Amino acid sequence: MKRLEGYDIIVLMMAVILTCFGVVMVYSASSVMAAKRFHDGFFFLKRQSLYALIGFIGMGLAMHVDYHVWKKYAVPLFLGTFFLLLLVFVPGIGGTAKGASRWIRLPGFNFQPSELAKVALIMYMAYSLEKRQDKLKQFTTGFLPYMLILGMFIVVLLAQHDMGAALTMCVVAIMMLFAAGTKVQYILGMGLVALPGVCYLVFTKAYRMRRITAFLDPWQDPTDAGFQIIQSWLALGTGGFFGQGLGEGKQKLFYLPEAHTDFILSVLGEEMGFIGVIVIASMFLLLVQRSIRVAIAAEDSFGRFLAFGISVLLGLEAFINMAVVTGLLPTKGIALPFLSYGGSSLIITLCAVGVLLNVSTRTRGTV
């Protein structure tokens, strides 16, 4: 315990508990499907356990690295991540699944650079916002450059058919600019300018339109576009207040698509009930609340922006995933942090929490 003195123990505990519980839920949600597809019911469990182990090692290392070091690497990491995003389009290097090109093929592992891009953006903006605080009130020198840089990333992500990551990066960047003191008029004006482009992106792609219509009325197409959300509702409804019991869910038995990834909360709701969902949501809420307190108490602007960006990222992804699973938002491919199956997301999220924990050791007072 002496080695953990100075760190925000609540942030650390929430990350560890959510990750460990996520490993259990990945096994529960995937064992039958893995047994049929890979003839090994433990296939996803073993991989997720390995990802969690690597993530914990990365978090431990990041906890002990002075967060000021990231100033030196913010720009190279940012540029390097953009290069990795372009690599997914190179034949033989990039991987494609369900029409989306989001992965770089590695031996035994597919790396998703958009997950790294989210953290790289936060580090770059924290570094840049600290340097340019006196210019943030000006449109041409303090707001527009960030929008142009963000636009480059969004274009590449949309080309990968990864609108979820594009939306996440956009909201995180806007929230960081707002926290740094950018005029609200600039943000609202940019939103109005971008609105026609968003409408164009939605209305000119048939699969995006199907998601919107399925969101408005999934029962119009219950066997195709509306199938996933209907199955999610069935899982949540079947779970009731206390759930069917861990491992006893039925919707994961080839009814609910992406049961161990984007819709793992549906499986959790069926097996652990409303109580289980509320507990997980409360843990995320506590994690974000403590993370924001770390940001407020950070000893310098870089630490404040860095911790705030990470807290927004964690809270935003959790909120979007939960909203999608419950039908409050159209279906998007955004994982539930710590719980959903996926190496890139879990490892990078835990490393980001490690950076956040290091910020918590250098505060102006009690967090």
C-alpha cells in the first residue's frame, strides 16, 4: 500500500475492478460462440485475459512515468498515429471486417490505431493548449487550427467507416477547447457549419440511413436493421431486476450480434439484471467524477488538460455505449471501456488511466 501512496486509489480500484469483471463477462458472453467457431470455449477468455495483463503492465509503467515527459512526445506520437491511420489502407497491412478498414494486421493480433489516436489527440491538445492559452480567444489563431487538424483525422476515420471514433475525437476536442477557455460562439458556429456535412454523410450512405430508421422504429425491419437493438431490449427485459444469473443468459446464444464486444452490457443486464447495470454505471460515474477532480487539482495546465481529456474520453465512450445498448442513440461501433472484448481498446485505455494516476500524484492539494 505504501507504493500506492499519492495515487488516486478510487480511480485505480474502479479501473481494476471493471477490467476484471469485464474478463468474466467476456467469457460468459462468448464461450458458446467460441466453442462453435474455434472449438475452444475459452478462446476469447484467454485473449482478453492476456490483453488485461498487458494493459495492467502498461498502466503500472505509466503510473510511474512523470506525466510531463509526454510533452516531449506529444507531437511525434500525434503525427505517428496519423501515419498509422493511413497504414490501414495499405494492402497486406490493413485489415477489413464488415466493410470497415480499421485494423493493422500483426502476428496473432489486429491493432486498431483509432484507439491510440484518441489518446494521442488528448496529449497533443494538452501540450498545445498550455502553450497557446493566450491565443484561445482568437478565432484564426486559437480555434481554427485545431478544427483543421481535427478535420484531417475525421476525414481519415470516415474513410475507414469509423464514424464512432470520429464522433468521439470531435467531442473530446471540443470539450477540451471549452475547458481551456475557447469562446462558446466559436464552438456553436462550427457546429452549425458542420451540420450540413453531417446530414450529407448520413443521408448519402444507405447503411447509415438504415441505422437512423432502425433507431426511430426498429420494428419496421426487425430481422435486419432493427434486429440488434430488439435483441438487446429482449436481453435487458429478460434480466428484470436481479437477472437470470451469471452465465444463464440466452440472448448471447447466437441471437444478439456482437454480444462480447459492443453489446456486452446487454448480456450483463440479462444475467445481472437492472441492479448489475446500475452498479456498473455507478462505477463509471465515480471513475469520471474522481478523474475530473484530479484534473481540477493538477499542479499545472498541462496536467489539468491531460487529466480532463482522459476523463471526458472514458465518460463519453461509456455513455455512448450504454445509450446505444438501451436504444437512446443509433447503433455505433463504440466499445464499453474495460468491459468489451478487444485488445487495442483495453490496453490503451488502461495505459491512459496510468497517465491519469500519475497526474493524481502531483496535485495542489487533497483530491
